Amino acid sequence: MKLSKKKNKKHTYKWKGLTTLIIIALISLLFTIYVMLNAYEQIFLQDIKYLNTLREVQNNETLEQVNEKNNQYSNISHIVTREKIRFIQIPNIKARLELTDALNERGKWYIRGNKAHIYVKDHSNNLLIYLDQTWRTTLDIRHLEAGDLVFLLSSRSSYIFRVDQIFNDIEKYNITRDETGTPRLTVFVEDDKGFKIFLATLINSTKR
């Protein structure tokens, strides 16, 4: 009887060990597939069938106008434009989003549903971030108000911007040239109601 119990215990341990290995292998496989699909979508700007995570920006023409108005050259390149910015954080609405490079092909902007996109133009200190307001990103970014703070986070530093102006009309949006080269941040948000534009100015930076 004792020998039989020992054999049963060994058999049970073997199955538990095998089950654990199978679960780990499945998780690794799913993660690998996810990374490959994301890479495919970003490289070819094409959505995977049945996995609609990449789409064309709805207000494409408006976002292009924002980018054109943002196109100002600076003689001094600020460090925020040279660092790899990884996250945008907005304390007042408790939002923190991962940033990825902007996706633009032949004048059309593309967006991933679970990320925000950052565009940095050479020789310019003006930054552009765009995203859509959904359950996968944040449902509250439209509640941003003048005076609210927006943080851009790299692996080494935190850059603090303050919202100065908010626009619902592209004709009213204008970013005047700043001779001091102080970086400005434009956040372009869209949802099923349309778009909203937030203009912020860098006020401080700290090492982390």
C-alpha cells in the first residue's frame, strides 16, 4: 500500500510539472505571436484580419494641418527632442500611456488603439502626440483643462508641460514661434465625437 501511494504521488508530481511547463510554453508562444503581429502591423501599416488594432486616423486632414502648423525650426535642439520618450502621464485624470513612434505613410496618419503616438521633427523643439480616446487608452483625456500638467517620461528624465490652450477648431489653433526655443507639446485627441487639441509648454524637467 505504501509503495502504491508513493508511486501515485510521483505520478501526480510529474503531471503537475508537465502541466506547468505546458502553460509556460503556451504563454511564451502567445507573447511571441503578439510581438510578431505588432511588428507586422507597424512595418506594413496593415491590420491583421479579425485583430483590428491599427487604423487610419479619422480626422486625418486635421491632424496633417496640425503637423504643418507645428513645423517650426529651432537653432537649439532641446534634449527632450533627442531622448526616447516612453510614456505620457497626466496626473489630473490618472492616465499613463505608452508612447510609440508616429505612423505616417503618404500623408496618411495611422493609430494603434492601445497606445499614443509621438512625432518629433528634426531641428524642431515642438512635439506632437496623437491618440484616440477609448477604453483601451483613456476615457478622460478630453477633461484636460488649462493649467493641468502633462508629463513626458524617458528612462532617465521627466519633462513637465503645462496646458496653455485648448482648441476644438483647427482654424483657431496656432503655435507662435518661440525665439527662446522652449519646447511646446501638442496633444491631438479624437473619438467618435470628433477631435480636441491641447497646446502645452515645457515648464520644468527632472532627473529620475
